[in-house]
Amino acid sequence: MNRVVIIGGGPGGYEAALVAAQLGADVTVVDTDGLGGSAVLTDCVPSKTLIATAELMADVAGAAELGIDFTDDQGDTASSLRVDLARLNARVKQLAADQSDDIARRLAREHVEVVRGRGRLDPDAVSAQSVRTVVVDLADGGEQRIEADAVLVATGAAPRTLPSAQPDGERILTWEQVYDLTEVPSELIVVGSGVTGAEFASAYLSLGIPVTLVSSRDRVLPGEDADAARVLEDVLTRRGMNVLSKSRMESVTRHGDRVTVTLTDGRTVEGSHCILALGSVPNTAGLGLEEAGVVLKDGGFVNVDRVSRTSARGVYAAGDVTGVFMLASVAAMQGRIAMWHFLGDTVHPLDLKKVSSNVFTSPEIATVGWSQQSVDSGEMQAEVVMLPLSGNARAKMQGVRDGFVKLFCRPGTGIVVGGVVVAPRASELIHPVSIAVAESLTADQLAQAFTVYPSMSGSIAEAARRLHQFDK
């Protein structure tokens, strides 16, 4: 029986464990911080739970336009909405813990052994048959050595901090620390306008908290579709957010109950709390990787190929620790691919052009496949249609004015190679476009599938119809 040891219990780790168990391997997961990893305990599940509350609050705030008034017991119109941050964060943490417990039960049903502790490779313990040894510093003390025919490193990444901007867990926070807040910030500063920064800035703004977003680039979400980022920034500023573009943070300091962000040009921004969204660093220190022959890339990320192999025989890696595409869905797929490859099952190498991703701002921004930037640079030849949602009947009914559907298709063949959706629940609306990209469907095939009327998805079909190529 093949023996597999997985270091890390996040999506890359536990999904790999399930595949390996299904294929008959003897599987051990070495887990340090809790099954589900940061995705479940401190990142995806908590942040999207917070965002779900923010979305509801934003919907309620705009309900008057739809004919709904809120009154108190005396019949007077309610003047404001307030969030109980202590209750909200308690719910966030409980949901995360429940999800982690669900994963533990699933692994137990599949007879996957879970060892609590911190694992590392023993570079000197490699047999002639390439059997590896994982040394575990157990959580309750002591050490355990586990032999493995294959090792999967799925240790994730941690929030990046700077010497001049050190979190204190109270008023200067990483995104993993915000769920301990019980008081509502009076003025929140978010440093960093990438996906994480934009999501938290948008969420707390929707919760009724004044937000200043400090961006070192000339726009919010510099790595996303420029048209989508422009719509989001317009919406955020219209709702009252103070966006400081081309403003690089030099330091963050705290004095009592006030936080000061100093910019490199000498300007300062003051608030009650600050969230640092400065990117991530891989958790590779102390794992014995380089000593075992694993090549690391710039920044310390593990270098892997498209089937998750590292440069060391019998050692695979998956998830944020690889820096390939820092999404839970990609981590899970990398982990599955590693096990399919090692255990001899049918495997398709990872194709990042089929990955759909979403920014959970308000509105959401979902993308898949080739981008507008690739088309503009000439890297991909494609025809482009962008259809605003303002003409969509369902959007009008729901009071939605901002957003669009954008599709890319190859000239001649009409095959759909990418798309962008900016809308409420764009994360759901992108799925038909993802299927089209994954299965190389044409714009005509996408257009000819029935959509419900009225529906937001009708705009996807309409955009596809506008890409029809008439053959005379």
C-alpha cells in the first residue's frame, strides 16, 4: 500500500487526502492550526461570512428605492442601521469552527489519520526506494517520525507585514485578526488595494463604517480587469469611501486609541483602526525543503510543475505555498492533481486559463480565461463585447445600475476564451462562461442555451448573441 503524508490541513491538503484515500493509499495529514487551514479558519470562510452580512446591510440600506420603509414601535421611520460587530464576529468564528469540524469528520470517515503538530522533511532519511521521512513535533510534546512514499507540502501562506507596520492585534490588524474586534471602528484605514484590501474596504463600508483605502497604484484592483476596477472604484467613492491612489505607505503607528498611517510623500492619515493588506509570504521556513532538494522561487514559494511536482523526487506541493494562483479552489485542484499523478490515476495538468475567480466586493467581479490586457497586448487575438447591466430587466427590478458582462471569443471559430462579470453575485453568474471556456464552446452555443426571463444571466446570452459571426 502506498503511504502518503500531507503537511498542512488546508484545501490543498485535505482535498488531496480524500483523493489519496479514495485511491487506496494509507494517508496521514499533519495539521498545525486546524483542519481547513487559513481558508476555513482565518480567510475565505470568515471573510465571506462577514461580507454576506455587509451585503445584507447594503441591500437593506437601499430598500427604500424598492418601496420598503422601516419603522420603529412608535411608527417613526428608522433613521439608521447599525452593526453589532461582536455578534457578527462571534457568528463568523463559529461558522469557521463548524466547517473545520465537518472536514475532520469527513477525513475520519475516509480513515485518514490526522496528527496534530508541525511537520518537516528529514533530508537525511531517504531510502534507496525514495521513501521520505516526515518528522512531526507533536502539539502535546514529543516527536513522531512517519515514513512516506510521497509527501505533499500544503502549508499555505501568512499575511505579509513590514518592520514599519507591525500589527498589534487590537488597532493595527492583519486580515486574520479582524474577527477579534468587538467595537465598531469609527474610522477604518485599509492599506493595500489588491483583492484582500478591496474586499475588506468594501465590506466595512457597507457595514456603515467610514473607510479610507490607501493604494500605491493608480487604481483599485490593479491586477483585475481595468473596466471592472473602474466600475468598482466609482461605486465605492460614490458611497463615501476615500480612495487615496498613488499613495505608498511608509509606516503605521499607534498612539492610544488612534492609528496614524504615514505616506512616503509626508502626508498622514488618521483613524481608529488599520487593516494591513500587503500580500502574503509562504510558510516554508523550518520545513527542511531546500535541504531535501526542493527548489524555492523568489519570495520563498515552492517551485512546482503543472502536476504539482517539486524538484525533489517524491515531494509534491499545493496551494498558497506555491504562489501559483492563491485561491482555495486552485489549492484543492493542485492537491488532487498531485495524488492522481502519484497514484497513477488519470490526470490533467493544471490549466490556469480555465480557473474562474471572484473578488467579493460590492459589486462582485468574476473572471475566467484570457483577459482584456492579453487582448490589448496582442498576446491573444479575440473579439470583445461588453454589455452594461443597466439595460437588463432583472437588474432594473432589483435597483442594480452598476456592472456589465464582457465576453472574449476567437475570430473565425467563435470559441469563447474568457469573460468578466461585474454584478451582485457575479461569483454565481460566471459559471456558464467558465463552462464555455473549459469546454471550448462557441459564442453561438452559449447564446442558444435558454436563459430565464427576467434574469441577470440573460445578459450573458445577449452578449454572446452580439458575438455571432454571420456566414453568408
